[in-house]
Amino acid sequence: MSYVATLPWTLESLDFSQIDVAKVRENEDLFFLLCSSSFVESGSDLYTHNLVDHFAGDDVLQGWLRDHWEHEELQHGRALAAYVRHVWPEFDWDTGFRNFFAHYGSVCTAE
């Protein structure tokens, strides 16, 4: 069985209609925190690959990183991105992530 199929929750199970948008929408700190978290988590596949390379020779750890941890972290990124899109629909998350990742991809290295 695939680990992805056994994640404890799914994006579809999150009920964003329960968010009181009026309470959080004007909180700029929360926007930046959630948005930056969504970017980092959505790019965790790159970080995972760096960790897999770093732990060369540890097949068990490499397998866990690749088969379990990466999928869970990417799921966090999707959930955070969905939250940001729900509360701040005018924010172009896709463009923001592309711009973030253009820089992050060059500094998030195994070194």
C-alpha cells in the first residue's frame, strides 16, 4: 500500500467554509506567515531530494524520506495554499510561488 493513500487526512476533508474570514483577513502577519509556510512546504520535494542525497547509504532513512515524509510535507503545502487562496483570493499564489521558488531553488542545496 502506498503511504500517500494512508495519510491521516486529505485536502478534500478540510472544510474551509468554517474559517471566519473576517477575523483573519486583515491580519497581515498571518497572511505572510501562512503564505511563506505554504511556499516552503510546497517546495519540500527539493529539500527532500537534498536530504536523500545527504543521507546516501542509509537506505531506510532515504526510503522514509522519499516514500513518506515528502508526501506529507507536500500535503501541508497544498493545504496551506488552499487556506491562503480561500482567505485572500485576490493574491496570485501561483505567481508568488514561482517567484519564491526561482530564488529558493538556487539557495536550497545539499551544501
